[in-house]
Amino acid sequence: MTTYRVAGKGRVDTGQPVTFTFDGKRFEGCAGDTVASALLANGVHLMGRSFKYHRPRGPVTAGSEEPNALIGTRRGAGQFEPNTRATVQEIWDGLETTSQNKFPNLKFDIGAINDFAYMLFSAGFYYKTFMWPKNFWHKVYEPFIRKAAGLGVSPTEEDPDTYASRNLHCDVLIVGAGPTGLAAARAAAVGGVNVVLIDENVECGGTLLSKPNAEINGMPSWDWLAAELVSLRSLGVKIMTRTTAIGYYHQNMIGMVEKLTDHLSDLPKDTPRERMWHVRAKQVILAQGALEKPLVFHGNDRPGVMLAGSAQTYLNRYGVLVGKRPVIITSHDSAWDAAFDLADAGADVRAIVDTRETVDEELQSQARMRGIGMKLSHTVTATSGRLRVSSIRVNPIDDGKAGDGLIIPCDALLMSGGWTPSLHLFSHTKGSLTWNEDQTTFLPKDTPEDCTIAGASRGLWGIENVLIDGASAGVKVAMALGKESQTRQHKVTHDRIGSGVSQIELPTDKSSGKAKAFVDFQNDVTAKDLRLAVREGMRSIEHVKRYTTNGMATDQGKMSNINGLNIAADALNKPQPQVGLTTFRPPYTPTTFGAFAGYHRGDHFEITRKTQIDSWAQENGAVFEPVGQWRRARYFPKRGEDMDTAVGRECRTTRAHVGIFDASTLGKIEVVGPDAVEFMNRMYTNPWTKLAAGRCRYGLLLGDDGFIRDDGVIGRMSQDCFHVTTTTGGAARVMNMMEDYLQTEWPDLDVWLTSTTENWSTIALNGPKAAKLLAPLVDGVELTEDAFPHMSCAECTVAGMPARLFRVSFTGEIGFEINVPAPMGRKLWETLWQAGQEHGITAYGTETMHVLRAEKGYIIVGQDTDGTVTPYDAGMGWAVAKTKKDFVGMRGLMRPDLVASNRRHLVGLLTEDGTKLEEGAQIVFDPHQAIPMTMVGHVTSSYHSDAMGRPIALALVECGQNRMGETVYIPMPDRTIAAKITSTVFFDPSNSRVKIPSGEML
Amino acid sequence: MTHTIATSPAGLLFGTQGVQISRMPPKARLSLRSRNANLMALSKAIGIPVPTKIGACDTKGGTEILCLGPDEWLVLSDVSDHIAEACEKLYASVPHSLVDISHREVTFNISGPQATELLTLGWPRDPASLRVGEGRRTVFDSATVVLWRDAENAYRMDVWNSFADHLFQFLQHGCRELAAQAY
């Protein structure tokens, strides 16, 4: 195979060959090559098929803005990435790469039929075509569009790589390590100012890497670069390469992604593939440079057609000639420079075609000196060659019209339409832009952030100019940080500054209606599409963009936005600023999901909180369920038991003997202070003043709106101290709500809140034998009905541990909740478990807890209430104090719709045929009414009740409390179930079981 | 028995050359809340002037007191019973809340040349803003923690019990990542 590598050129290591595959074929490149440069060195330009028309495509750039050369890269199982830019991916021994969007292969692709049907695929094609007939949408159009919309193949295996994240604080962050960024860093790194300089490329230098001929302060640019990097490091500047600033967020926070291993053939241990940096910089300097603009003409997307500056990069940085017989088409001086570099490296430059009538005489004489033919005032009207350009058609321009064409054979066409400043990150800051008519481009104006934009990204050209600008930006930020700094002298020779003109589509003698002159290469949008969008009524660039999809590909229009705007403005006959500029949004370049997820994947995806008793549950075969951030034991199956059997047994044993339950997750708040009781009166619906120390009360918490927010049993430990419990999921929310009221509404109250949820392990014992089991272990309290009646609390010792003991019941049985210092939880559990063996103890989980409480009609906030249920709706009017002056939600409860007569009430439901209802099932009064039926409520809780020997349910039903005994209907997909409205209390309505029988003694 | 941080004894949990993570022995701790006007009296009872600058920390004898908020302090003490008793006597004239939270948290000691760097993995604040001898209530890997900087590269981190395993796993992963880092 012919090699296009030029001896003595480039920064790659030709002594270190690297082998990789592309579509299964082995290729050799050098250490330091990208996939694109290595393939180009092997004469391969064809690297992919385009998105819509499946046209053959090759790289058009040498950087991260590449729209065409998107490939799949693979390292091993799960380590596959689609849509990687071949111009960025470094090669390593064993790298597997594949082309995309082709079938059966890259050189012969059936989808290319779209290319011949291009008249069908015009702008707005999907909007227009897929409207009718409507019933085609699901079966035909949507599957077609979905299939067509994807580029590349999503990986299906789990990604075995790891990803990381880090926070970084610095004085100055400089984005872009080209001449501007380097000069800025040198000027800013004074007096201990801490500077971070980043670049998305493998090495620093930016444009200097492509311009080895320039001399800075008498040194060849590459020598100057090397010396400068040494100086910067010795000044303490942190230099990060392969690091892309993807987004600029509020208050100088910048997101950066560092690629750590994608270039390595052997992955080092414990090293993440990518790291997301969250950077907070006092000052930011944006030095992202400028991107070269393509020219728009028929066939400008053929492999071998490339930006002139990129060809110069391939030559000088990688030592690769992109063609041996190139032609240049340009409207800017910079392409002349590229032509000279290629000619000097041995290329036979066939012609420089320039659309301008006059070009700098110095450039012309240099071309003549090299024997390069020039065609000024000329245009390109076509390219040919099946999979790579083999000739172009060149026409003279006379008075804006193209004359007769002349064919020039060539193997590459290098184009330049000038340069566009990179304003992406500046635009993220909500920075304003101003239109510059001379340069036909937007330039940065003001930004609300502490951000300075310098160099080519604010429209300056030439190495010397940007070095000076970078240095003054560095001085400026140093001063802003209170440090004196001085600009250093920068004198650059062989610095080609150059200028040019901006072009819309190049003039042509052919039918412009048939021209495939691409503006957005990645989304296959042509100039014709943009003009059609304007003809069809689009006026703003935002509409043109969405109608044509111009600039909406993953490259975010880095190549296409400004050409698109110029063409749309021309079609509208309006100046560009009146047509507008589309907004840039993060990320600057496509970013992996892994980088965003960072450490939060797999086991570490979300915090799983565990109680101190969790380990016992795990060792004893519990099945767990998540409750908020907690994991809780749901049930404890014995061998061969399914959930229903296990729960049935746990319920039965608890009601017959005794059950033990881990209630540690309940939220706990210590409310202390002289105004504690006043605070409780204001927060909760219940009255607290008369609650004696040593007694408990069920408390109900509402929102301002009068709806139930939380509940729990609250013990008055002493006159000025309440032990408040909340629901498991509501703990943090309730604490925040209380603090909010305390700090903003009642700062005069002398009362303070402390979260004690995790200070205690809480174990609930329930069942007829609970007191019998516990009494021998308790010191300080006598567990009789008289000495420690239901709803009592006390400080005592249990099994030798300091404890807060509550006599409460969420089951209707004799019940205790024992709080001991958290680390003692498991020890107490094991002690009780041991002592309980002779009483037939069972451990039970949340499922049994749910069933037992439902049998007693106790609500679960968030299950039987949904944020629209008042205490009265829930049948808990008894918990609302009648004589209090105020409490949170009192006003809300008076709202007309909350006192309306047709509210939904919580009631019990018993099905007539004994089937178990589905939670969430809708309820109707008349099952024979027309569909859609009027729904009057829904089932909130439904279980099989072992105690009742039948299923039971709780439901919210319109006026349910006034409809006791009536039948309602629950329509299900297969049948309609009839159920009778009952009280919510199914079991032991007289509460006889909660009492410790007198005479039961120990 | 299942191994968790909650059941681990005090001592080294994990270490690399760059950073060691250990569990500190339990120490009695109290949450103190009161109004500023009462601080003189409370300082006397506790035996240390109560600091008023958020993040400031004072130590004397076996007692350490950290200002967490405008009306909130964390007291660590070997003589917590005495403090509780002395404060209780003042309660009628000097209203305050003193709640025993000795069993709420696990304390990690994170130290070694890479300790500060390790914290940057999950701590969004600027390490330079936490001076030696100070402490903060802050977030680490999305959990609320109290963090003290005892020396340039030595930190203490208070973590609620149920978050300890999650955060330890994260710290351990981070230690390995730092150990593999090229210098």
C-alpha cells in the first residue's frame, strides 16, 4: 500500500509502530497517531457513511469538531463506544475500530439508495410526510424514524470500566493551551496565583503544533513551546491534557472531563476511564481558538475534501500528506499557507482556486515560486470520484456568475471559508455577542461571570497577536486577584496573519435545486434545505434550525452554524443579527454517561441506609425492601415459604404469642426547651398542654393546606422535652419543616430540635406475651396495666442497657417500643430473641406490620393518604384539637373545598366474593353506567387477613363514611368486583387486646 | 456476623501509602442549642468559652466544642456527665437544649499525605477554606457529615451510623484510585 507518511515531518514516533484494525482489516500507524491520521497515512479517506443519505464520508477536520469520521471503538466485552471521532481517538496496539451506518459494508451500502431519493428527503420531510394517514404512525413511520434516527449502535453489555469525579478549586482556570492560553498562564502565574491550564488535545500547543515554521522570540515554535511548558510547570501551573471543558455553569463552575485510559493498550489497575472535574475558579480565561469554516458547494462532502488547516495539521503534527495531488479552494489566505506547507513536503499542488478577485501579491509570488497554478475569481461547481475525490470542476466567476467548467484531476481538495471564533463556553455563561460585519461573524461582548475571553476566540488572527492578547488577559486576571504582573515581549516571525472574505454557497452554473452542497455534514443538511425552509415560512434561525436539523447533530453545529446563518440571512435578505444565532449548550463535545455517573453506579448508585439490626435480618434470611433510602426487612421466610405464607405465619404468631420488629428507621426528633409544649401545640393538630410527662400521644402533622403530611407517636419525657417520632420516609422532611417554622415564623420560641433518629435502635415487641417476655428484663418500670398503661413512656434499663421504653401498639396487641443506644440494638434484639423462644416469638417484617395495622384501621401516611386527605377524610377528626388558637393547617382545613360534603373518606371494604382487591384499583357506584365511568375513589391498602380469615381493604370513597353498608364496585379488566363499605377497624374494635390482663404477673 | 462499620472496633479500617482510614473510639457527644445571650453562663458550665464563629473549635482538657451554626454547637467530652449536670442546673435561668447524641455517629480518621486529595473526590468545598483546628458541617458524597481538620493532612469525619458503610466504601475506592495515580 502507498504510504502518505512524510519522513522528517510530524510529532508522531515513527520508530514505534502501532497496529490496530478498521472494519476487521489490520493497519499500522505510529505512536502518537489518531485513528484518522493513521488511516490517512495508509491512503484511507473513506471512514463512514452519512446519517441520512448514507453518502461515503471521510474526515473533514483533524480535531474534536469532526462531523464525518465517526467510528465505533472496541476494547473488549462491554468496552464498546459508538460515534467516537476518529480524529480524536488515539491508536494503541490491539484497538478495534469499525465504521458506522453501512450495510452490508462501507464500500457498498444499500442505504445509499436514500442518496438517489434525495428529492424526497428535503427539509421538513418528516413533518410533512409522516402526518398521513394517521394510523400509519405506530406501525410504519415511528419504527422507520427510530431506526433511521440512530447513528452507531448502542452497546448492550454492561460497561466494566470505572469512572471518577473530583472537585478542584483554583484561582485561574485557562481553557485551551494554544499560544493564547500559554501566554495567559505565564502572565497569570505570579505571586502564588494558582493556575490550571487545560487542553482537550493529547499535548499542549494548539495551533503551534501545526505551525512549526513560525519563530517566537527567535526560537522555532516547537522549541519555544517545550521551553514554555517547562517554565509553566516550574511556576506551579497545573497542566491537564486530554481534558475537555464541557460546560460553563453559574458562578465560575466549570465541568471538565479528563480521559485517562482510552489511549492505553493495557489498562492500569484501579484507574478510572474518565474523570469528571467540578472546577470552581475565581477567574476563567477562555482561549478556545477558532474553527475553520468549510465552503459550501456541490459535492463538498466527498472523501478527500477536507479543511485546509486540518490538512496542514495532518502534515505538521502527524507527518501525513492527505493527498499527493491536492487542489485548494479558498476564500481566505490561510489556505495558501497550507498549500505551501504541502508543496514543500513534496505534494504536487495542482492549483489554488480562490473565489476572490485579488489576493495579496506576496502570497501569489510564493505560489509562483513553488510552481503552483492559481485561479483567482474561480469557483468549484462539482467533485467526482466514487469513494474518494478524483477530480473537481472549476469555473471562472464573472459578475457573480459561473462560467464554463474545467476539470482538474486531484486526490484531495482542501477548502477554507475562513475561521469562526469558538464561543461555545462563552455562550454557556449567557455572554452577549456582537456581530462583526468585517469578519462576518459574531464576537464575544459581555459576560456576567468572572471570565475573560482572549485570542482567536475573540476574532484575533496570527500567533503574535494572540500571544500578546493572552498575556494581557493573564495580567488582567492576576490584577483582579490582587497581584502585579507584566506582559512579556512576544515577537513572531514567519507569522502569517492573513485575511479573507465570507461566502455563502459558491456560484454554480448547474441547477442549484439539484446541488448537494452540504452545510451540516453530520445531519446531511444542504444549502438547498435551508433556502427551502425560508421559502416555507421559517424566519428565525431557531426555526430554520429545527425544520432542517442544521446544527442539531452531536457536533452542535461547530462547522455548520455560521454558514447556515449566512445562507438563511441571504435567503431572507436580512442582516445576520436579525436572523439570530442559536444557543450553544453543554456539553461542548459528546460526553459519556459514565463520566456523568462517576462513582454512582452499581452498589454505590445510591446510599442504602441500614439499621444496626439489619445484619441479623440478613443472616436470618430476610427478604428486604427499600423504604426511602433505607432497606428494611420485609418478611422472614422459612424454608419453602413464599411471601404470603411467611406473612400469614408472622401475623398469626404475633397475634397468638409475640412478634419482634425492627422499628429503628422511624424518624426521631428531640424537642427541648421551655416553649417545647407551645411549639408542639402549634405544629401538630393535637392538644399537648395536658399531656403529662411519662405519657404518649398519637400526633398528626398537616401542611399549611390542611392535608395530612406525617404522623407518629410522641412521648413527653419531661415537662420541657418531647420524644417525637415520624414516619421512616418523612424524617428529614418533618425536621426541615419544623426548623423552617421555628426559624421564620416563631423565632421567639425558646425551643430547639435535634435529630436523634440514628442515636437510637428501636425494637417493637407486640403480642399477648409481649409484657411477659419483656418484664423480667426491665429495671425501673413495672409492666402492669396500672403502673405502665397503654400510651406510657419512661426512661429505664432493659437487659442492662439504658433505654427509653414506650408502651404503644401499631398492631392492636400489647405493644412496646424499646429505644436503646444505637450500637446496642443488635445485642438487645438477640437478648429478646433468646428470651422470646419460650414464648414462641417470631421476627416480622414490614409486610406483616402493614397487615396487622390495616386490621386495626391504622393509616400509613403516603399509602392511605396521598397529600389530598384531611384528618376528617381519614376518620381522624378526634386527633384535631377543638379549642386551640392555631396549629399548622388549621386555616387550610377551613377552605371551602376541604369542608365540602362530597369529599372522599377512608373506609374499609370487604369483597362479597372474598377476593383480594388490587391496591390502586378504581371504585364506581354503578357498574352499568356508560364508559368512561365516574370514578368515586380507589383502593389504598389491600391484604389477606389471617385474623379475619378473609381479605380486607382500605379505600378512599366519596362520602364513604355516610355510606356504611352500601355496595360499591371495582371494575377490573376481566370482571367487576362488588364490595361492601365497612368501618376501617376490622379486628378487635373494642381494643380489648391492648390491655395487659390484671393479675398477669411475673 | 456480617461485617459492617457499625460492628468494627476502633482502629485502622483501610490504608494505602498515601492515606489511612481508621475508626475512632467512641466519645460522648452532646448537641448544644441556645441563644447567644446565654453563652457566658454556658461557657462557665462547660468549662470552655463557647466559640461564636461558625466552624471555630475550642479544646480544653477532655472537652472539645465546635460551633456548627448561629445557635448550635457540638460538644465532645470525656466528662459529658459533669457538663450535662452543670447545664441542667442553669436550665431554669438559661434556657437551652443539651441532647445526648453519643450514639448517632461513627467517626472516621482520614490521614496521610493524600488525605486532602482523597476528600476532593466527594467534597465540593475548597479544602483551603477549612483551616487546621477548625470544623464544618458539610456534605461528602451527598451525605451530611461534620469534618474537622486536625492537621494539614489529618481529618476527622462524623457520619451518621447508617451512612457509614456507604461512605467507607467510597473512601476505600478513592484510596485505591489515588494509590494507582501516577506522579
